[in-house]
Amino acid sequence: LQIIGGNVATAAGARALAEAGCSAVKVGIGPGSICTTRIVTGVGVPQITAVADAVEALEGTGIPVIADGGIRFSGDIAKAIAAGASAVMVGSMLAGTEESPGEIELYQGRSYKSYRGMGSLGAMSKGSSDRYFQSDNAADKLVPEGIEGRVAYKGRLKEIIH
């Protein structure tokens, strides 16, 4: 059984997941395009630093690092790979496609899809609150670490991937 552990932002966190037996480590706390964790908590590590530190900590273990967040442009993928990541997660780049979650909404004559972070109130009230150590909180006491909004509808994924 292979297990991807995360998310972490430090070398110590990456080592702890490796010692726990994870097959891969996801790195990134707060770098997502609609994540507000760093602002809300006042804590964070720049994504390229977090990736490079995790890669260095796991050197020689064969455990891959997955950069999760901070990918807004294709150049960000190259930077994450250059920092040592084996793979990247690209949520915002795929938001608004036919294949992404949510219904197409018509607003002022244009088509949109909803887009929200796992730390948004909507996502936490539907079950992701445990990721933010808030599973015991009532819905009106949740502290959001992400936003919800709309993104322009982009059509089918195969039409936008180059």
C-alpha cells in the first residue's frame, strides 16, 4: 500500500512523514491561489523554499516530493521541478474546465464555474474541517483559511492543455 503524506512545509515535517512510512510527501501550506492560511495564521514558508528543504531532507530515501500549491503559470511548474519536486499539483490551472467540480453558472451573460479552497467555509462545512483541526467546531465557529469564488468557464480540459 502506497501512502502520500502531507502537507508539510519544513524539512522536519518531511522527515517525520518519511519515518512514519509514507511513500511520497506533499509539500505546501498556504501557497494555493485561493488559500488564505498564511494570512489567517501569520505563519508560512515560501513554496520554493519548502520544496527545496523537503527534497534535501529526503535525499537518498527515494521518497518523492510533490509540490502542492503555488502553481499559477507554467514557469512555476519548472521552478518546482528545478527545486527537486517529482510532481506538482495544479488546481487553479484546471479550475473552470468542464471536468472540474461544480455546475456551469450563467452570470451577467458569461459562463462561470465555482472554485473554492479546501479551507473555505463551504468546503469545511461539507467535511474538510478536520484538515484544519476544526472538526469539533460548530459551523458558525469555523475559521476559514480559503476563499470561494467564480472562475471563467474554460471548456474541455483537452482544449486548454498545451
